[in-house]
Amino acid sequence: MTLTGLYVPLVTPFTATGAVAATALEGLAHEVLDAGATGIVALGTTGEPDLLTEDERRRVLDICANVCAERQVPLIAAAGSNVTATSTRALAELDPRVTAALTVVPYYLRPSEAGVLEHFRQLAAASPVPLVIYHIPYRTGRALSAETLCRLAELPNVAGFKYTAGGIDDETIAFMSRAADDTAVLAGDDLYAAPLLALGATGAILACANIAPAAYAELVSAWRTGPLDRARRIGNTLAPLASALFTEPNPTVLKGVLAAQGRIPTPAVRLPLLPASDTAVAAALTALESTYAPHAS
């Protein structure tokens, strides 16, 4: 699998009665693809998967898989946990329409880097689809060195990374400079997407693209194919929007904005998340109004 372009991790909209809003989810999937996204991500963190029932997770995945099949685009689905055996079973039970599995670095347990490497070696060997390794140390509590990241990239059946380090630090520079030319890296931090693309990331998985998919699709395209002055301008213009959409826990502000736009029925999230404050939503809507307009001169 070649990982390039923009993949949008969709929110899971809810109805006024608290059920999954299937029609709204299907509409969002088509909207982001119409705007230039390469594919979609189902059941990522932005989709609140841990707060859904098993039946709801299956429903969300089915909706996303149907849209991707209809549009003939890739579907990445989150699968697995911090336990190797459980993750292996989850991968074995994946919907056959899934193109690749987003698998997070084991969290909370804080295994050694050798343990992380062996975890993914076993998962990659057992998985029916390529893995996208989700590196997000500020959530998992497990930082990885550039050497370990490069060794993970060499594993058979590893397609690449969702790289969400929380900034551009020394280890990021070392990894991006040492990674093989065929190592696919998808920027996962919305605020730092442009700098990571400038360092050679091949694409992005960005929650903010629920709100402004065309702008983020063009950001990725401009960093990939130029012109670079346009890429810088788009990135700088999108930065305030990314900041505004993450002032409160993800995806609360995203859902507040989508509801205000009438694109989902309610801004509802599930506990322990609380809906975004009116102030945060208003600030994000203001930032959106001044956001870069796709295809403008």
C-alpha cells in the first residue's frame, strides 16, 4: 500500500437520542472525498471508538467501508490495543473491505523499545492487511528512538506511520533524515503537519480535515508537488484554525463546529468527554472564516 495524500479520521456523529447518526456519517465521508481526500480513517481517536458499543463500532465501520467501496478509495481502520494477543485477534477479525489497519504503539504498560518492536513484528506477521503504526508518545507514554522507528519501518507488512510526536523535536529530525526513501510517514499533528510535510512526510491523517477538507488536501498536495511558497502560505493560514479546534479535548470542538454548520445533528460526545464550550466553538468558527480558501490565487 502506498500511503500518500490526505486521510480524514471521521468523527462519529450522534442523534438527539444519542444513537449513531448514520446518515450524517455517510454524508461526511462523501464530503471529505469530494473535497480531495485520498481516503478515510474509521474508528480513530477522533471517532470516539472506546465510547462506542461493539455494535456501534461495526455500524460505523460498515458505513465507512460502503462509502470507500463505492468511491474506490482506501479505508484505514483503527484496530488493536496495548496487548499483543488481543490486537492479533482484532486484526484477524477485520472487515475484509479494510485497506490498512491503524495500530497504536502499546500504551500505559510502557514496554521497552525491544518489546514494542516484537509487538509489531507479531502483529505484522498475523495481519491480513498492512499496518500503519500510530506513534503518539504523549498519549501512550512510550517514546521511541529514531533507530527503533527505522527498524519498525523495515518490518514486512508495515505500510508506514501515523506520526504524532506533539512537535518537531530532535528525534523527529533524526527519524525523518534517516528513514529510507520508501518509508511512508503520515503527519498526525494538525498544528505541525506543514513542518513535517516539509521534512518529507508523504501525507497526513488530520482531524481538522473534518472541518476544512479541501484546504488540508491542498496543503498536502502543495508540499508534495509545489509550489513551495504556496505550501507555506496555506500552512501558515491554517495554523490558527488547528489551534482553535484543539483548545478543548478532541473531538469536542470539531463536533461543535460541525453541528453549528448543520453538517451533523448535534455536538454531542460521550462521557468522560463533555461538549465544547460556546466560547471555544465561536473562536473556531471565527478562525474558520479567515481560513485559506482552496484554489484562491
